[in-house]
Amino acid sequence: MVSILGVSGSLRRGSYNSALLRAAQASMPDGAELVAGTIAGIPLYNADDEVETGIPPAVQVLKRQLAQADGLILFTPEYNNSIPGVLKNAIDWLSRPASDIGPLFGGRPVAFLGASMGGFGTVLAQEAWLPVLRTLGTRPWFEGRMLVSRAQNLFDEAGELSDPATRDRLRGFLAGFSAFVASQAG
């Protein structure tokens, strides 16, 4: 069984990226599972806090989930044409101490997708993640890309993905990334 950790980069209750993560959990191919991680409760990174109190409990949970996963999917919003600060902050915490970068990120298959209310999806945020992922030594999956534009028209009032075409695209994306993760294992 391929295990993938999915993390939404939004803290908003009605987040389209969190809704997309839930839809992805229900759309995984046979032989693969998507475990939802959360960035909720992760404080702003401060090296003084790290020295004084250590790694916060919410970060410890996410680190354990990542260590147990075969791959990682970031469900990234796009804020001001780039990556969301709260998700970048969580990744910064995950890279502490620096000795954890290799075991947690080194060679780990990573994909990203995202939903936005605008017409371009999260294309700029996805591009902005590349230097971060390169620095951490991950293995990004470049064979698939998923940009969910005009998300407010694709989800119903309960936060369920209601657009069949987007659901089909999501299934294809997840099947491709799951196969990539499986090919990298062992």
C-alpha cells in the first residue's frame, strides 16, 4: 500500500484547498491511501522558541506523518502570486532541526496542486514552490499538473467537489502521482 501525506496550505474553514484534499482522499486509486495532515496549531517559526521549548506538538505530529508516508502532496493556495505563508512556515518548522531535512525530505516524491477562485488556478504558487522543494532535496513529480480555477463554481455548499470533469482530472492526477511514488519506493 502506497501511503501519501496530503497537506492543505489553508487555515480557512471553507478552504477550497482543504475541500480538494478531502475529494482527493475519496478519489485515490486502489493500492494507495492519502492521509490528511494539518498545519493548524503550528506557530510562527522562531529560532528562539525552538531553542527554549523545542519542536511544537503540532509540528511533531506532522513530522511523524511525513516520516511514515511514501510521498507528499501539497494542496497549495496562491496568495499574492506566490506560496501561502502559513504553509511555508509549516515546511520551515518541518526542516528543524536541519538534521531532519534528509530523513524527512531527501528524495521524497512530492506533488502539488491547488484551487483558487481566479482564472489561473495556482500556477504561480506551484512554480514558487520549486526552489523550496529543490533546497530540501525532494523529488518533485513533473509529469502531472493540476490547476483548479474558479473553484467557487466547482464545489457545492457542503464543500464537496461537484464538477465531474474536475473529479476525473483529480483521479488521473492521483493515479499518476501514486504510480510515481510506487516506482520510487524501495
